[in-house]
Amino acid sequence: MSKENPTIVAYLKTYCGWSEGVRAIMKKYQLEFTEKDIIQNEAFRWEMEQKSGQPLSPCVEVNGTMLADVSGEEVETWMIENGLIERSDEQPEAPINASCTNH
């Protein structure tokens, strides 16, 4: 498992507080990731549900481990606890634990 370049696939909604939080963590730590928009592409939603075993997003797969229905804050904590990133006190560009709105 490479500390420098974990393989990350994020199943996100186009507009959603939770999804923006995941994007903010990826940017904060300059992590490269593949974004799969489950709103724009139904096949990505199906893939996410098959891999995670549930329908809620965001889901983030890191080096083959699926983190289902997570916030950016939870992704950051998991990656720190698993030695993939070192904690940074830099503030992310968006809230990392904000819910989706009904807009």
C-alpha cells in the first residue's frame, strides 16, 4: 500500500454537502482520485450500490476498502488512522461534515 499515492475512487453526488466535504479533503491533502458522479451516471450509482452493499452516498473506496456513507471528516480520520496521510491543520475549502440540502 503506497503512502504517497493511494488508489481512491469516490462515488459522489453532483451537488451535496457531504460530497463537497469529500472533495475538500481530497484537495486539502492533494490526493488524486477518480470521481464517479452517481447523479449524472446511473451506472456509477449501480456500481456504488454493488460495491458498498447499500444505497447511501458518498462512498469512497481507498486501496480496495469501501467506506460507505461517509463524510469528508470520516474519510480524513480513516486515512490518518490507516497511515495513508498525516494530519494537517490546514482548513479545507468547504465544510467537511455538512449535509445535503433539498435544492
